[in-house]
Amino acid sequence: MIAVIISIILLVLILIRVPIPFAILGAAGIGLLWVGGLSNLIGIVEVIPMSSIGSNSLAAIPLFIFMAHLVLKSGVLASLFTSASTIIGRVRGGTGIAAVLAGAGFAAVSGSSTAAAATLAHTSTETMQKQGYSKQLASGTVASAGTLAAMIPPSILLVFYAITAETSVGKTLLAGVIPGVLMSIGLASTVWVMGLRGHAPATPATPWRAKLRAVSGLLPIIFLFLLVVGTVFLGIATATEAAALGCLGGFLLMLWKRTVSWTNLRAAVVGTVSSSAMILSIVFAAHVFGIFLTQTRVTPHVIDFVESLPVPAIVVVIIFAFIYLVLGFFMDQMAIIALTVPVTLPVVEALGFDPIWFGIIVILLAEIGLITPPLGLNAFVVSRAANIRVETVFLGSVPFIIAMLIVTALVFVFPDLSLLLTISVK
């Protein structure tokens, strides 16, 4: 009963727009006071900050964020959409497909869905509208393409899940590769189908020489992706070491593009510190909330209850997946992971399912939450950047949500789609 009341308090705090870390910490603090008094709360708050964020694996988060800022400042992403459009050539919905491919490229070096959506909105939405795309389809394509950064390594959400679930960061990142590729294909196929139905025009034909020149615009992205993900896959580096290599790669790209300056480096550092502080504060708050759940023995009670249910184990996981889908409509993705995984993951493991596979399902569902009302963050980002009503963006995202649900169902039914690449990593 205590846990239920505290959960309601937490939900109320989130709904009234209290910042997520303070909402979690406030609710957990009330719960710890209730359970063990002031001495209990003070003792936990004295110990948890260092123990929760002092882990070496957590260093991957600020390093990946710093890498993303360096790449953005290098300017190599500026021509990504143009290069993709040229390579696609004369295809129905080719510009929209190029936006999806550009989104995958952004995902491979940024790890931030909102940054990818904002950049794509500036570079591709207006182009699509000039070619005859409706505002709905143009904005929906861009908003959904931005979600790819939640799955394709080096995804910050994947790293965050791995740390929260205490699984291998390297394996979790690799587990996102095939689902990320499938999601890219699903979104691109949606644009193509919309084109066949007359909602998207064909792009102009481009000669092969222009296509070959355009490939050079993708080489920096391929280089950085192989540097980060390739070293993890081959066992050359851990995820944290790969993140450090990514930072070095990002700086080399800045040198190559001659964009190294005090202003750019300062902006990259400030942006990294700001984002990292937000994420690590959620980690700290979630650890305090986790201790509250431990003291109230919520997880063992949930496991006992679930194991006593007269339904197959897969039905329980389907129910969890539906809950995650609904939570994505209303809550921040990191907050969802921080608050629910400590409760749901032990149940899933007790039922015999792989924790990394479950994490991929959670992230896939979190992607959908980025473009669904009322709080779909990518939809608001694209709306602001492209000066399009947010209702239009939400409507334009509907066909892509269907495609994302289909891909999620495929990964759910065939776990090897997420686990195949993890076999080579210890």
C-alpha cells in the first residue's frame, strides 16, 4: 500500500511538471521517511550519490554525448540529407526515404533523438514541402526518422538501460544494430508505400557519377560508426573505451573540416555537462527510489504474484510491453526506464527471458512514445523547428507508428534479431 501511494505521488509530481529527477527524489524521500524515519533517509542520501554515479560504466554516457557535440560542431552532418537524396535517385518518395536514411546516419553518431529530429527538420522538411509533400507527411517522416537515435548505437537510451539493468553495455549497444536497421527499413518502406499511393512524388534522376560523389559525404559517418561499434563488436574495446575513441574521432573530424575553435569546443563541453548532469541526476534519484522499493519488498511481491498467475509467461511480458507503450505517451523515456526496470526486469528474468532482449523491446516502445501525443518530444521539436502545427506532426506520424509497431512485434517474436550480434562479445 505504501508503494502504491508513493507511486501516485510520483505520478502527480510528474504531471504538474516537476523536473523528473526532483519528482523521483521527492517521492522516494517521502517513502523512505514513511518506512524508516529521518535517520533512514539521511543515511541513504549520504551514501547513494557517490555509489550510484561513481561507476566506470557510467562514463560512457558523457563521452558519447561529447562525441555527438563534436560531430555536430564539425559540420560533417550538414550534407548528409543532400547526399542521401542524391544516392536514392529517382524513386517514389525518394526525398522522404533520404530523410529516413539521414536520420539513421545522425543516429549512428549522435545518440540523441531530439538533436537528430531538430537537425533534420531544418534541413529536409522545407525541401519535401517544395517537392509536393504535404506538411503532415513531411513532418511525420522527420519526427519518426529522429527516433532512430534511440535504437541505433551509440544510443544514450541503450547505455542508460544497460546501466540500470546491470547488463553489458557493449552487448546492449550491439543488440540495437539489427533492430535499428529494421526500423530504418520499416520507416523508409512506409514513405515508399505513401509514394505509391500518390502522397509523395519521385525524386529527380541523378547520374551515377553524382551518386559516387555523394557517397563521399557518408564516409565520415561510416568511419565514426565503425570506430565506435566496430571496436566493440571485434572485442578491441569496451563500450566506455569505444566512447572515448568516438570523442577522438569527432575531434579529428573537426580538424578535417577546420572547425576547431575555442567557441565550438566550449559549446561542446557546456552542452555535454548540461546533458550529463540531467541524466546522472536521474540515475541518482532512481537509485534512491530503488532503495525505497527494496525496503518495501515490492519486487519480490510482484514476482510472487506474477508467478502465481494462471497464464503463460509470454502473456506477462506482452502486458509489460503494453504498459511501456502507454507510459511512453505520458512520461520521459529515461524516467520510464529508471522507475520501471528495477521492478519489471527481475520478473522478466524470473520467467526465463533475456534481459538484453527485453531492453530492446523497451527502447523500441520508447521510440514510439517520442512521436505520440500528448508528450511526444520529437513531434514538438519538429513542430518548433519547421514551424508546423504539432497536431499536424502527430497526424503525419500515424503511418510510421504502425510500421514501428510491426518492427517491434518482429523483434518480440524473433529474439535472435536483437541477440545475434551479442554472441561475439564477452
